[in-house]
Amino acid sequence: MRKTVSFKVSDISKFKEAIVHWAQRFEEVVWLDGNSVPDKYGSFDALLAVDGLTSILTDTQEAFDRLQEYQYLTQDWIFGYLTYDLKNDIESLESDNFDGLHFPDLFFFQPKKIIRITGNQVEFLYLRMVDDEIDSDFELLSQDIHKKEEISEEKDVRIKMRIFKDEYYRQVQKMLEHIHHGDIYEANFCQEFYALDIQVDPIKLFAKLNAVSKAPFATFLKLNDKYLISASPERYLKKIGTKLISQPIKGTAKRFRNPIKDRASKEGLANDPKERAENIMIVDLVRNDLSKSAVRGSVHVDELCKVYTFEQVHQMISTVSAEVERDKNPVELIKETFPMGSMTGAPKISAMKIIEKLEAFKRGLYSGAVGYFEPSGNFDFNVVIRSILYNSTKNYVSYAVGGAITARAIPEKEYEECLLKAKAMREVLEG
């Protein structure tokens, strides 16, 4: 079905820059960049999909059934995203908060052209109808490496808050009341920052955000006039054969230029009882979600509360795995675990209801997932966090941040953690 041709490239970093620019001529683009971050479950260093032959775009109603049918009928690579609001297709829930972005709830496409980078090897996986363009596309990309495009600076971006600090404190206090009443024991509470009437250059934003973050699940997604610019550090769910892997993040600490302070910050996170408790709660939730599909007795916690270091922050990450039956439908595996525990809370349904009531914006693609299905049914999806979303028709830019609220939460400290997570996005937008 696809023709595969490989080339060797001497300067991969320049080639990756060229490929993101080249992709902009297409209406559908998904670029996934691992940024050379060690990943024992990684299948490539970077992956590009462009130019949809077929696609599916839908609201939440029966979304997973439609995706399951599309994935089955296509029997090919498909790339796309799942918004957080697909929770409404799984449970009796709704999303009535303000939405300034208007992304469709679910979108996947079958690309005519896929380019996969591993080391200095570049593979072109093209459908037969366009495979005669492989050589010319590689030549064009090789020429683009040597071009330096001048991109105009954005005008001043004025970031606004959907809720102010005092309102944030009040809403966290309400969430704490729910916890004390026993309705939930943890929930992820998020807030939106946005800019109106502004035009930005998505490629430039991605280059800047990726340079300062170097995240393992960085994503550039384009769907016509809508863009996702993501520096996500988190894997939601990956399937390799009969194995499922989830790597939830809970726990964040500041980086310091001073090595002694930086090491102390990392050790402080590793030993922080509050952060460990939050992470362990989500690990229990993920174990429960995976057990819906798993072969009995196969759910394991491979890593518990391990601290990883990224450019901007230290993060506490756990790894949970499970075995599933070989004939289990891949879309069903996602449906049974979606939305991811790290962005909801526990118990999950109660947490999602309270989140909807207390948050002031519709999450949409934020805290959803971007990724792909292979023809074999294997898949890999990230968690959409540390991300800028842009609707170029409405001239609306948005990023959101959040954190886990537990009985030990102090509203002021939670707010500070939100600002720490938002730092890279704000700097990139404001220059």
C-alpha cells in the first residue's frame, strides 16, 4: 500500500527545521518530535504526516464508534487528535463552558505522505498514488535546509486571564470542600490564558517553544486554520503488540542554573510527600483504567514516582503497563482509559463533573491527546499540556495550565505551580 524509500541526511536538525516549513503547504499536518530525549518505548526520533487522502471529523456523539469504524476500514496509518470533551461520549457528561478556539471534537486523517526520522536515516512512506514524488520532495527538503527564511516579529501579545488570582483561590477552595465532603479525593483544576485579535506565526512559535522546552512529545498540528503548538512531556498511552504503556505525570519542580540548587530542587520533588501522594493516587487510577482491558494479573507499576529532568522543570513520572488480548480493538483500549487520569482525578467521573462546574473554559484539545494508529493496530498518544492553541480565522490564541488538588493543597502554592508551568508558553508568546 505504501512505498518506502530511505535516505541518509548529514544535518538532521536542519532537515527537521526544513520539514516543518515544507509541511505548511498542506491543510492537514501532524509533526511529532522526540527531541532526542531517551525513551525506552520510542519507535522513531521524529514523524511527519501530511496531506489527507481520507479523514474523519466529528463532534462527541458516537465519536469513538465512528473512529473505530474508520480505523478498521482504513487499515493504514492514521494521525489525529482526541479532545478532552470526548468524555461526553463515554459518560453522561457535558461541556458548556466558554470555547474561544472551536476545534472539532475528534479529527483523524490518512496521510498520503509520511516521513519518519530515526538517527540520520530519513524514510519516506508514501501511498502509491504519490510515490513518484519521493525523490523530488527529498531534493526540495534538502535545498530548504540551506534557506534561511526571514519571519516577521509578532506585534505585542497581551495575555489575559480567564479568571484572576482571587477567583482561582475561591474555586480551589470549593474543590477542597468537595474533597473534605468525600465527593472526590483528587482533581485536576485548570485555568486558561488567552489573547484576542492577534495574528501569530505558528511555525515560529513552535520553533521557539521547542527550543526552550525540548520535550519528548513535542507536536505541531495543523487542521486548516487551527494549530496546536505543543511541548508536551507526557505520554498518555502506547500500544506495542499486546503491551500497553501509560506514563502519568504528577509533580513539578523548578529548574535552577546553579547545579547545587537544581539538584536540591530535584531531590526535594522526589521526597515531597504531597507530590508523591498525588502521583500515587493517579497511578492507582491508571491501574484501574488499564485493568478494564488487561489480561488478568498483568497490570504492573514499572516505575513509581521517578523524577525526570527537562529543560524548564523537573517532573515526577510513573510508568504503568499491562498485557491485552491480541484481538482487542485498539480504539476500545483508548475509550476504556480516556480521558487520562493525570488530567481528571479520582474518582474519575465525579472529578470530571466538579471540574466542569468550577473551570471557566472548555478544555477542548487541551488535556486531550495527539498521536497515531499504525496499520498493525499499534498506537502512541501524548497528553496535550504545555501547549499553545491558535485559531487563525478568529485570531484567538490560548494556553491553559493546571494542577492536582488534593486535601493537602494550598491555593497559593497551586497558583505558583501553574505560573511555573505557563512560563515557557508566556515567554514564547510575549517574546
